[in-house]
Amino acid sequence: MQNKKTVAVIGLGSMGYGIAQSLLRAGHNTYGYDINPETVSRFQLEGGSKGNLKDVASTFDSVVVVVLNSEQTETVLFDNKIGVVDQLKAGCVILSCATVAPEFAQKMELECQKRDVHYLDSPISGGSKKAANGQLSIMASGTPKAFSAARPVLDATASTVFELGDKAGAGSAMKAVNQLLAGVHIAAMAEAITFGITQGVSPNKFVEVISKCAGTSWMLENRAPHIASGDYTPHSSVNIWPKDLGIVLEIAKSAKFSAPLTAAAMQQFLAASGSGLGDEDDAAVAKVYARNSGLTLPGEKKC
């Protein structure tokens, strides 16, 4: 491969693992790191490179950070013990994929620039299957040099890259808009599918009909089948949403903007998390509606 790069993916969850697989498939020398050693070993068996992070960090051309939140992002980048940025060569680029506030992305960009490292604010969308197929949508912002350095990674992992500005923050702002809609759509889908059950509409029939009607959405078409099959394997977990919608509400508060639909959806995800469903697929928010209405969802025992 003429443009082969050495890339590290830090965070091998459902999205990060797919990103790492896409980079491998594109021919890049790819390292994968995660707090779960079994996941790291599995990736290495698939062809991932081996090496202690601190020992090989100076060889990286790019580092893709796919962790949960801003706190984990900052730890991975700048923690005194495990932070990777101070080990990187000049001109390396960080692609930061977590949903964070725009101000945080701007802070990370500044700190990276002080160390001659590029930073691309690059939140992702599309789900684990698109991550594994190299078909993500990436909402990116950063300097022209950051985009140039990140191009091989973007080409390998995304079908669509939105270039939203020449400094960090704009990508994260757009991701917040996306997450507002995505979270509200999941909660609305859960409300609609359980409402349908009260009217004798089976979840399978709901999926068949509504996915072809005006009330559909990408989230409905993607998540409602999980409810219909009773499969809550966490491709995207309930616990992600109190964090992401919390970021949306904080941004809205700072802008003196009322976001009542976001707040209502947030309460449903908090209820699901508080009911012990936090590690299940986010479609499990439907269980909150079902429990409150005495309904039985597919795959569950009757109340």
C-alpha cells in the first residue's frame, strides 16, 4: 500500500473496534488499545499490531480516540501517567471521536498545538455496523493541516466526511445537534411502539408498517427491530444517552435555549438506567414504557 500509515485506535468498544477493523482492511499498520485485554487480544488475532502504547507511540502517524466522554478523552491524551500526546512525533494527528462540548474540543486542540500535534474534532455517527464497514459519517473540524494528516484515516473509515470549519468545536456542535435528534427519536420510537401494543399493534407489524410511512426515522428503522426481536445486545447502550443529552442540555443552557423535548427524552433514559438497564441496547428504553403500562415486550416473561 503506497500510503500506508501507522495508526492507533484507543477505545475498542462497538464503534472503536469497527474503526480499527476498517483501518486494517485498508492496509494500515493498526494498533488497538482498550481497558479490556481480551478485546485487545482479539483484535491482534485479526491482524492488529502488538506493542505497548508508550513504547510505540512515537511511530504513530494518527491516533483515533474513541472513548466515552470528555474526561476519558483528556485522560487518554494528557494524563501524567497514561497520556499519549507527549509521546507523539511532531505532525501526528489526533482524531477525537467522543461526543463532547465544543469548548472542550477547542481546549484539546490548543493543548495539542502546543506540542506540535494536530487535533481534528471528529465526532462520528452511523452505528457499529457502519463503523465495521468503513461507512461512518464524520462531522469534522480543524485546521487544513489536521485534515490533511487525518485524510488516510478518514478515507478508510467514513463514507461521508463533513468539513465544518478550520478550528475545533464546529464538529462537536454539529454532533450535539445530531444527538438531540437521535436521542429524542429513540425515546419517541419506544413510546410509539409500546403505545401500539396497547392498541393491538404487534412490534413486528409496527416495524413493517411505520418504517414505510411518514412517521419513520433512521433510529426507528435501526432500533425498533431490536425490540421486536427481544434482542438488547448493546450496539449503543442506554448509558450513553444521559451523557450525550446532558451535553446537549448544558450547551442549550449556556445559549439560554429551551430544549423541552430533549429534557423529556433525558428523563426516560435516566429512568432506564436507574432501573438497571444502563448496559443494554438503548432500545431498552422501551422497557420503561412497558413496565409503567403493564405490557410484556417480545422475549420477556408476562407481568
